Amino acid sequence: MADFSGLDRLWLSLLRAPVSMWARPHVLPEDLRARYAQRERPICYVLNESAIADLVVLEKVCAAHGLPAPTQALKKPLPSESVLFLQRRAGFWGDRTDYRISESMRSLVAAAFDDPTLDIDLVPVTVLWGRAPNRKDSWLRILLSENWERVGRFRRLLSAMVNGRNLFVQFGEPVSLRAAVNEGTDKARAVRRLTRTLRLNLARQRAAAIGPDLSHRRTMATQVLRAAAVRRAMADEMRSKKISRREALKLAQDYVWEIAANYSHIFVAFMAKGLSWFWTRLYDGVELHHVEQLQKVIDGNEVIYVPCHRSHIDYLLLSYVIYYKGYAIPHIAAGINLNMAGVGRFLRKGGAFFMRRSFKGNALYTMVFMKYLGLMMARGHSIEYFIEGGRSRTGRLLQPKTGMLSMTLRSYLRDPRRPIVFLPVYFGYERLIEGKTYVNEMLGKPKEKESLFTMLRTLPALRKRFGKVHVSFGEAIHLNEILKRHDPESRHLVEKRERPAWLPLAVDELASRVMTNINSAACVAPMNLIATALLATPKQSMLESDLARQLELYASLLRQAPYSSLVWVTESDGASIVRHGERMGVIQRLQKTISSAMSCR
């Protein structure tokens, strides 16, 4: 092939059979054949680098889905094979990278300039060894899984040997060669523009799967402290508190280190493996609904997950299901009360960044936090926070606290890099780990402060049955649609302290839509129906036959007149729901002389 040397072609012929037999790729999108096999224009695949193992895997996937082989020649007059590489390895061990544009790319663009009717689809393909999260990964596979570090041929070989059954292949949206050529009249400029577009698309695919390229935590802190707005806030702090510049800088630095996450991809991979075991022990299953709402907005947008808050399990559960579906987990805004000794460090490695309950009266902390939030969004990290503030004790949504929404909007207006999309998420538990604690609090007992000892005391409760848990994605909310209504002229703030007059109205509308869309994605599980039926009776008891009919009536009404198209309702009949309630221990049977009655425990 044009981008391969004679030695590369020899290795390809030697490794094609063993790599193809060993590799078991997990392919996205799942409807690959329907999406690409019937296209009228010829297809040319674009890989990020000239890796032999990646090419063999691509050959296998194409053969399995009826797509053109990447090693076959394109039809005349196209002067290239059906695969391009944006970069090549250099050096004996392949640990250096040659970024020069290949001759195959230049030849394709030249052919398109010579023939105005010529067009092909350039399909970016990302091959990740060690990123399919639904596999039973070993510790060695996790250590050799994909990240953003550049590795040589030997490390690549080890990864292929260990993670051949733990493989992720993603096909992106095709890029038209003709559209790229028509944007300019200069061949050299068209080549550079097309190469840049393909590199950007491949980088987005990789970031969506394993997260953005992460620098060291110290680098993040340095960028926050260098921001002009933070410097101005430091100057105000110096004047108001009469402290030196060194003291103000030290104070701001302490704030950054208190806030910042310290994300570790390896730690997340280990946690995903551990949580797979934990969920099977704790729940009867984790059911995911409407994941297509995530798939529609994940590419090219800054996704901010805004779930309801029922339990401390929420943090782990959402990250787990997102990772399970093959996307990078979000960075989570956690309360400073969770930054406990022995726990906070691990939460930071899982992507948690901490925030104080109140920012009032601390302008420097507020600015540092906003700059950190803005930097995270600018770098492409998805973010998660709970706009209810604390956990709901009753299951109903709490009144939204709009502080984080306001800071998100202000950070975006100062530096609008990527469109922001808010994605509401509904959690439905049949039983909560903190259930007993919530009951005690509603009976008047004071709220216990979170501590490691408090967490350890809950471990015996994990022996109980907790049923199924449901995670449902609601309809996404595009921030730009709200901004256009409130700020038609799109005048963005650039390093200004004042807030626009329309900002509170935009924040209130956004908060209302988030809460509405969370409810619109609700899941009606058997336990919800049991509670609705029995708690409405004077003595929380009913005849078993009456209860079964009542449950079926409620479920039938919800199916015939749903609150929204995204609401999920259990398909179980009334008798099955009653038996499920007995197994869960939430209702008990009272034997009567004529028939049995069911009552809440």
C-alpha cells in the first residue's frame, strides 16, 4: 500500500491471520451495514496512524458487515487504496510520530481537482484496544487499555495480545472529498483543510470513548491561576483583607487544589470492573432506558448531565452506565462534605471535583470555581451536577438551586467553545440504601454528617434485597436555543464582571425545563405502584385480589395516557407485582377468615 513500506507489507501478510483470529471487535454504530453498505460513492477509510493490527481489525469488521475491504484499490482514476493514514510511526521502536501529509491524500485531492465529477466518502475509523467496557476485563487488560499517551510498537503489540477480545471500533460520519475541494481553489490549502477536518473528527471519536486528553492536575491549576478574572479577584482580595500578593496567590492556589479533580483512566477502569460485581450483589439488575437521547448529542457538544438526586449511589451509577455504553464518564460536581479522609482522594481520581455549599461573600473562591468550570468545558470534559442541591428524602424532585446553572451559563458566555447540551437523567430505585436514614430524618431526627464511619455502618444493610434500579435519559436541552430567546443579538460576555439583565430569566427557564424533562423520563416500577395503592388506604392494607386489580388499573391508565413518550411502565400484571412486593419484604400477608389481605410493613 502507498503509506506502507515493503517491511510493513511483509508484517501485514504475516500477522493478518493470527490477529484476525484473535480479535473480537465491538463495533459502533450497530447498524453499520445499513448505514454504509449501500452508499453510492466509493468509500475510503481513514485511520489515525499506520498500525498493522488496526488495519487487520478494520478488514475483519468490513468483511463481517459487507463493506468494501480497506486494502482493495479504489476505482480509476482514483490513485489510492481504500484506506488512508493521517500519521505514521517513526524511529526503530515506532515511538515517534511523523505528521507529514501522505502522498495518498495529496493524490486524492489532485484527482478531485482534475475531475469535477469525482467524489468519494472519507470515513474516519477509530480502533481502541482495551475500551469495550462490557467485557470481563482482567487487571492486565486494564493496565494496557487505550489512553492518550503515545506508545511504541512493543507496547502496541502487548496491548493487541492482551486486549484482542476487549476491542472497540467506531465508524464516524463520512466526509465528502468533493465538498472539501469545493471550499477552495488551491490544492495545497484543500489538502491541509481536509486533513485538519479528518484529524478533528478522529479526535472527537476518541474523546467520546475515553475522554479528552488530560494534562496533569497541576497544569489545570496553573491555567486557572493565570486567568485575568482570577487575577483581578486576587487584587480585590488583597485590598479588602490587606494581605500581600503572595498570600492572595497562596489562597487562590489552595482553592484550586480544594476544588480540582485528579482523573485517572486506569482507576476508572478498575472501578468499572469492581462496580460490575457490586451491582450484581446489590441489585437484581440495572435497566437503561432511552440511551439514544445521549447518542444523539454526545458528538461535537459539551454534554452536562443533570440527574435527579435520590442517593449517594447516583454518582457511581450514572458514571457506570455511561462507561458501559462506551463513552467517557463525566466530571462530577460533589459537595465538599464528601471530601472525607480516605474517600476524597479516590473520588477525585474518578472525576469528582468539590464545591462548597455556599459561595456567598467569597468573591475569590467564586471566580476560581467558575474559571475551573469554564476550563473543564473548554477542554471538552462532560460534567455532571445535581441542581436539587441535596438528596430528596421523599422521592419527589426538590426545588432547583440554580447556582451551578448560572455559573455554567456565565462560563460559557465568557468562552463559548462548544455548544452546551443539558441532558436530564431519571433514577428509579425500588429500595434505597439510605431508606432507613431518610425515614428517621422525616420523623425529626437530625441529619447525620457524612463520614467514613457512617458509610461503614451501612455495610450490613447491603445484605438486603434492593430490587432493580432504572436509569432513564430524558430529552436533551440545547442551551443556544434558550440564549437566542433571551439574547437575540448573541452579545457574549468576554471577561466582564457584570451579569446580563436577562441571565436570571434564562437560568429559571433552563431549571424549569430540566426538572420537567427529568419527570418526563420517569420509570414506573412495581414498587411505585404498590406504594401508590396501599399508602392511599386508611390502614395501608387491601384484599389481595383488590390490590392486584388496582395495580393493573394504575398501570393501564399510565400506558393509555402517558405523561410523556419517554415514560416507562412495568409490563408485569397485578399478581406478579404483588408477589414481587412480598419477595422484597415491603408488604406482608395477613391471613383472614375469608381471604388474605396485603399491608405495608
